[in-house]
Amino acid sequence: MVLKNNNITVLAVLLITCVLIGVIAILAFPEAQIGGDGARYDTLALSLLNERSYIIIEDFILAPGYPFFLVFNYFLFGHNYNAVFFFQFLILGLNGWLVYLIGAKHLKLSQFMAIGAALATILWPYLILYAKLLMSEVLFTCALTASVYFYLELTRRSNIKYSLLAGLFLGIATLIRPIPLLLPAWFAFFLILFSLFNKQKLNKNKLYILITTIFIFISVLSPWVIFASNKTGKFVPVTSTLGVVYNGANKSYLSEWSHYKTPGYEPGTPVVLSKILTIKVKNFFRFWRSGARGYQMDALINKYPATKYIIFLFRFYHYFIITLMLLSIFFIRKNRTIIVLWLVILYFWLLHSVLHTQPRYTLPVIPLAILLATYTLFNHKVLLNKFFRS
């Protein structure tokens, strides 16, 4: 009962903190910058609300999760962007609470450290930025974190309830952004691999629970896939933009010059396999580097030059968190939760190394990176002993 009361208290504190942050952000930057994906989501949501029509925009059918979130907001409060932002800050608070629960219950962090991880999540600058934009990042990140939390509950107690919730929230996350589409297969592969490596048979009960989770995941996606495929006349795995993303990944050498000015990648230069592979290797490191940069930060520095000092401190803090996260590998045998968190991070890391790297692509796994970093900090004495003994 004490733990449950503590959970509720922490949730209330995080929500109030996020509301205050949201009010400050909305008052400080009252103008709503709606463009790119945000404009497409807005157009689709208005069509759904006013015309009851799921329109195809620019020859693509978009994933339904975020447009329906906007429809819910517009239905209650009218075409009011600030209402959307307010709800997104509340969702950011929920995300922080899930981080707290994972830290306290599964990583066995102290109350102080678990709350610290939650606060670090809700105060992450890019999460605050995207909470003030008409973008899907905050909603997607929260749904992904929720699916990880319920999966961890499932590993602790093989309960059909957690199997349903894990599959449901992963399905919801995929309907917001299709990136986790292959995540269940990724986990199933490693579960089988670990069983073979340890020369153990798969527990029938755990196998049944895993199959149930995947079944729920597929069941959540299936109605939309059927609808979208019928609407477009071709098979659509969540969104028809996946083909464009794939083609863009194969042509990522074009952005090597436009974004990074890398010699040898000028327009018109020959494209060879070695160049493409070099880009993929670079992206492996750029994935985390992009989380500390981005055109939004450059624009902020141009508009308010004094912010360069604050951004410098954030970049230092960002790399500090990532370094601690990497060091958590030394504890991978100590707590199976670390394995689960690392599998999710690696999935996003490798996938975006093949595709593209931007701050928004790193963002969904930042809460998990903060948890691993906090675990390393919490067990720093053990880590120091390991180094000194070696």
C-alpha cells in the first residue's frame, strides 16, 4: 500500500511539473509552428472530424495514431493547438512516471534515483520541444515506454493481463509511427537465441505468453492494415511512406553532401557500394550525436545567441548520459531488465543507422537510455571495483 501511495504521489508531482513547464512554454512561445508532418497531421485530423474521411495526402496514407489523437483534442476543444500541446505535456508526465516505475520496480533503484530518472526524462530539452510541436514524438515515446514497462511486468510474472497490455501498447505505438513493426520478431529471435545458447528448452508457459503478446500486437494492427490496403489498392504495412523511407535510405549519399558537406559526395560524383556502407557506419555514431544537435538548436542560437552556453551544457549532459548508458553493459548479467532495455535501444539504433539519423529518431529511446545511465550511476561503486580489480 505504501508503494502504491508513493506511485500516485510521484505521478501527481510529475504531472504538475509538466503542466507548469507546459504553461511556461506556451506563454513564452505562443506562436504555433505548424509545418511538414505537423501540417499533414492537422489536415488529416480536420478531414476526419469535419468530413468523416481519411484522405490520402501527397499520394501517401499516413499512420492513424497521431491524427486520431488530434481528432480527440479538436472534438473536445475545437481547432486549438494549445490544447494539444497541453495534453502532450501531460503525456510527457506519464512517460516520466513509467520511467519511475521501471526504475523502482525492475531496476531496483532507490526512490531518489528512480525519481531522478523520471525528472531527467520530463526535463529533456528535445522532449519539451516536441511537446510544443504538432508532432507525434511525445505520444509515440510514451506508448513505446508503456509497452516496455508491461513487457517487463510480463517477464516478472507470466500473466495474461500483462501480455495483453504489452501487445496493445506496442500496437498503439506502431500505429503512431511504424518503426517498431519488427520489434516483436527482434525479441522472439533473441529469446530463441538465448535459449539455444544456454541449452535450455523454451518454457511452454512463456512461449504461450509470447505468442499471445504477438497475436494481440497483430490484432491491433490488422484492422488498420486491411483498411489502408483497401483504400490504396496495395498492401500497406501501417503507412505507405515506408517505401519512400526505404528508397531515401538507399539514396542517403545525397544528404551526405547537403547535410555534412563530406568531400567525395558532391552532386554528380559516382555512387559506389563502399560509399553507401561508409555512410551506414557513420550513422551508427551519428545516431547519438544527432540527439545533441539539430537545426532547431541552430535556429535557437541564431535567434538568441546567449542560448549557446545553455546548449553547450546540454550537449555535455547528453554525452554524459550516453556514456553512462554504454557502461551499463557491464551489469548486463546482473539484471535481466538491462537486457530488455538494451534490446529496444539496439533495435532503434541499428534501424536508424541503416535509414537516417535525426534528433527526433533518437528521442523515443532517450527515457530508456536515462534509465540505464541512472542504473550505472546507482551502481558506480561496483563498476569502479571492476575496473580497479582488472
